[in-house]
Amino acid sequence: MSGYLERVNDISDLKKLDKAELVGLAEEIRKYIIECVSKTGGHLASNLGVVDLTIALHYVFNSPVDKLIWDVGHQTYTHKILNKRKDKFHTLRKYNGLSGFPKKAESCHDIFETGHTSTSISAALGMAEARDILGEKHDVIAIIGDGALTGGQAYEALNNMGSKDTNVIVILNDNQMSISQNTGGISNYLNRIRTSILISDFKLNVEKWIESIPKLGKYMKKTVELAQGSLESLIIPGKLFEDMGITYLGPVDGHNIQEMTEIFEKVKKLKGPKLIHVKTIKGKGYGIAEEAPCKFHGVGAFDVETGKATSSSSGTTYSQVFGNKLLKLAEENDKIVAITAAMPEGTKLEKFAQRYPNRFFDVGIAEQHAVTFAAGIANAGLKPFFAVYSTFLQRAYDQIIHDVCMQKLPVVFCIDRAGIVGEDGETHQGVFDLSYLSTIPNMTIMVPKDKTELENMLEFAADFDGPIAIRYPRGDVGVSSDVSEKIEYGKWQTLEQGKDIAIIATGKMVSKAVDVAKKLKEKSIQAELINARFVSPIDYEILLKLRKDFSKIYVIEDNIEHGGLGTKVIDFYNDNKLLKDIDVMKLAFPVTFIEHGKPEELYKKYGLDVETMVEKIIGN
Ligand SMILES: Cc1ncc(C[n+]2csc(CCOP(=O)(O)OP(=O)(O)O)c2C)c(N)n1
């Protein structure tokens, strides 16, 4: 840290700086972010893109009286640094350290928690309406990216907002990127208006201006009208928003702090809903990230000079196995199509997209739409595979029930990042999916324990005539059994025979269960070990056998303890009056939101590391 940053601990210090000094501060913050994130990992490119914007916002507005709501929240590093957290910034994303997202417990300036996209405008409008009812006076500002603006909820909010005269400010941070290149009609629309001149607190009458050009004007107007149908919508920036009842201002250079502060000061005086379109560059100020903003969207530790990862794992990930296998299946079956909601890299669908561009769909950050879109595709006779992260699928719950499962449509849900993801924390830990999917009629759920099993399950799903989910974790597949065992509907696999206790484990927890069984053997306890490949339906035959042979059964899963595999096992015994005289213990996460940290730290904290599980079993 040097110069200005040394002097700025919070926004009261920021406001003491001259406007001219803000540029220097921005430079120093960029350097500091690069330096820290190169060690901790994090959302680098998005944060470098909003350093100037964040400084301008905090310079003009008065947080926490004025409310800043950050969509996704992954771009709040400068906000954190300017709000008393610069000295803790090196603990970013670490266990017990700063979160990578806004957290109320961290600061009164983190006014609303985010992590999933497209919620900020709804929250801002709600807070603004409440402010008016309470007779308070302050500004409410939502900061949303062009990627997050592809999510349906943002339009529900804009629609609602446009019909009101509530004072709300939306800052549209347009860097033309979602994680990868942004897609869709709105993105195209924004690209067209990015090149427009600035319209601030007055509106140009473009038609009149063009007509006033001698001779050429009339001809130009006619030609453009013919070509585009509407001259206004082509040339007047933000016409779409204006027509919805929202005052549009921009586009503004998001790296010109002076210009932004002037616009924000004017906007404070304007009444009603307003949207300021700010153009930024993802990765700004760090050449390597500017050139590869997608790669630097989220990074692990890296070398600042070269940009190369210093902490990459060498193994094959579940996502890679999924991507490669789906490609193979698609070669054999031309009915297979792949869908992503703006995560082609994370879900490893890039190769599929290249090989089969006509059978690949990036629908934007629109999980709800993706599910019903998949239902439509399946209804018409094709075989959609929707690859999606566990927690992002949460928002498509009704679509899974209403559009897929009720009609028994053969959609394959490939649920990545299931279980603990680690450093992204509460909003991203995929510990609810077994519970939320288990209760849905017609839904089959499979959970692979390793690479081979994931491949087999994908094959099984490709031929399965109904809704089916395969949930797998983030990270390496680890050691895989080479034996390609045939998957049979609803059947589990006995991995080891035992005589003292039974352990049923699913997915990633199977390898931990194997280690638990080994440790127990050292203590002369012989465990029967079951791989629960299916969580819906469960294997009643095996459960009946276990009931006969054992009085203690342990169920291990990386899901919350309610509604998942353990609950289903207990319910089965209970419903069949078989629970008497046996003890079924669930080893799962408690019903809580699990913070950020390394997966192993979190397993330990919640008693799901091998040692603690062994202790629990022995002590039971
Ligand atoms: C519901 C949901 N789906 C997917 C994601 C994963 N995700 C995180 S950031 C992001 C792209 C956001 O783009 P944008 O809003 O333009 O912000 P930028 O990173 O470009 O600044 C995506 C898809 C998410 N956070 N929430």
C-alpha cells in the first residue's frame, strides 16, 4: 500500500481527497487488488473493471445512509477496501477471513447480501418503497452488470419499477462480458448503444437533427427507417428503458471518475426511476486480464508477471469428465443437445459448443428459462442435457416441477458444484439439492462416486425416458475404479461386506467412507459399505437386508441432514415399521448456511472429515 491508499481507511477519508487525486487512488487500489488476489484467488477481472465506478459512487453518495446494492456481489473488493477492510483484505475468501461477497456481518455498508445474479433491482425497489413509507430520505442504488441483466428477475424488477415514480437508481455496469462473452438480444442492444454519444440530463431529438441536415437528412431518415423499422429505437440510446418509464442516462465512460461523479451528482436531483449506463472494461489496468477477461473472471493464486496459475491441481475434474463424455454421447446420438445458463467454461461445455454449435445453447444467466426451454426441446423429441451449478438451479424449482417432472419429460440435469464448493461460501455451497430434488415426483437422482461411475451414469441418462439428475462435485475425480459396472435403475452397490455396522455413502462421500471403514477395521470394527448410486429411488432390497444384519447404520452425504439420503433411509424404515431397535445416524451438514473456506476445513468444522466420523461411530 502506498500514497493515497495509505490515507484512506474509510469513505470519510475518501471524501477528503480532491477529485483529481481519485485517479491516483484508483491506480493504487488496482495494484493492491492484483497483489492480494494473486495470493488468495478471487474474482479478479470483474473487480478491476469497477474500481473507478466504485470510487465515484462512494465519493458522491453517502453509504450507509444511501444504500448500494451490488448484483452478484463478486465485484465488491474496492467497496470493501474503501470501507475499513483494506487491512484484512489479504484474508479474502479464507476460512474466518473476509467473504468474497457482501456480508452484513462484515460491515454496515454491505446493505444487502448477494451471490446469485439479477436480484439487485428488486431489492433496491423494495428498499426504496420502504424508505418512502417510513418517510426516510436517502438514495437507493442497484449496481448490475450486463451479464446479470440477462436474468429474468431483472426484467420483472424493471417492469415493476417503470410503472412507478419511486426514486431508484440503477447503474448498469456494461463490460460486454458475462463470465464469457455476453449473449442474447439485450446484450446486442447494449452493444449498439455503447457507441452512442452521451445523453445526460437532456434528450436529443435525433430525428429532427437528422432531418435538418440539408438534402441528405430526409434521405438518411427514410433509408434508416426502411432498414430498421424505427429510427428512434436505433439511434436514441436507452430508448427501450425510456419506453418502460425509466430515465436512461449514458453511455458514460466507466473509467472517467470525473465524468461519473458529475453525472451521479446530477442524477441525485432527478426524480423517479433512472438507469445510468456505464461502460467498463473487464480486467482494466492489468493487461493480461484485459486480454483474457473470461480466464481472469475467477482465478486461483497466480503469478502477477506472467498471469500463470501457481496453485492449479493436476487432476481431472468431474466437470471435464462430464464435458468429454457428453461429447462422445452426442457423436453417437444426434438427438442430444446441451444447454448452459452462461456457464460454458465452468461446466466444461466449450468443446461441445465448438463441435456442435447448432446443438449447443447458452441462454444467458437464465436458469428458469433454461429448464422450461429444455422441457420444450424434450417435448419435441430431442434429448436435452442442462449443465448447471447446484445452487443456481435452486431458482428454477417450479420449472423443474411444473414443466419437466409433471409431464415426465426426459430432461437430464447435470448438476455440477454439488456439495461443498469452498471459497465462494454460503451462496454457492451446493448442499440443498438432494433435499429439494428428492421430494419431486418422477425425478430420478443419481450421484457418482468417481469418474467411471459418472460416465456410466451419463450413458444411463442418455437412454432414460424421464426426468433425471446427476449431481457431482467441484474438483478432481480422484482415484477411480476401472471396473465399468452397469448401472441398474434404483440399485446400490455393495463395496465391502461387514459384520458389525453398515455405512451407506453417496457420491464424493464414498471415498471418505472407504477411509472411515479402513480406520474402523484397525479398531476391529468391520463395516459393510454401500455405495448409494441412486438417491431417488433408494434401494429397498439392500435396506431390508441391512435391517436384518445390522443394528447400527450410518448414512454419509454432503447435503444438509434434512430431506436428503439419510432422511429417505429413516423414512423408509419408519414407514414400514422397521425403525424399532435399530439406530440410523445421519452424517451430513447441519441445516445452516455454510461459510467460505477450504472444503477440508469445512468438513472438519461440520464433523464430516474422516477422523471425526470415525470418532462419532466409535462413540455411538
Ligand atoms: C443465478 C446465477 N447464475 C450464474 C451465476 C454465475 N455467475 C457469476 S458472475 C456471472 C457473470 C456476471 O456477469 P456481469 O453481471 O456482467 O458481471 P461482470 O463479472 O462481467 O462484472 C455469472 C454467470 C450466478 N452468480 N448466479
